[in-house]
Amino acid sequence: MTERVLYESSNGDVWALTRDPRTNAPVVKHQPNISSGGQVTYTDIGQFLRSGAGGPERQQLLKLIDTLLED
């Protein structure tokens, strides 16, 4: 698997867990909808979790991380 979609918004934006094509580091990829320009950005996972107010894309990443931990 090279990419895992975290969240798709109703307006067409997509956030995915993937690897930065330049550094191969794990990152969150944001693909905005075409009307917003469609310019893909890559954000370090730590920075992504620290930024924002806890939108659904952030919550989905936290849920994915939680699945990696045993109860």
C-alpha cells in the first residue's frame, strides 16, 4: 500500500497518509478540490496533528494510529 485515504470531504478535498515523494518520510497528503486549485501539499504527521482545531481528517488519523495499539 502506498497511500491510505484518511478522509474525503463533501466538497472533494482528500487527505491521505502516504510518503513524501522527495524524502520518503510518512506524511499527510492533502489534495484540494479542483475549484480550490487542486495543488497537492504534504505535511509532516506531527505538524498536521498540532495544527488545526481537530477537524474530521485529524480525527481519522488519530483513529488510524489508535488501531496500531493493542488494548
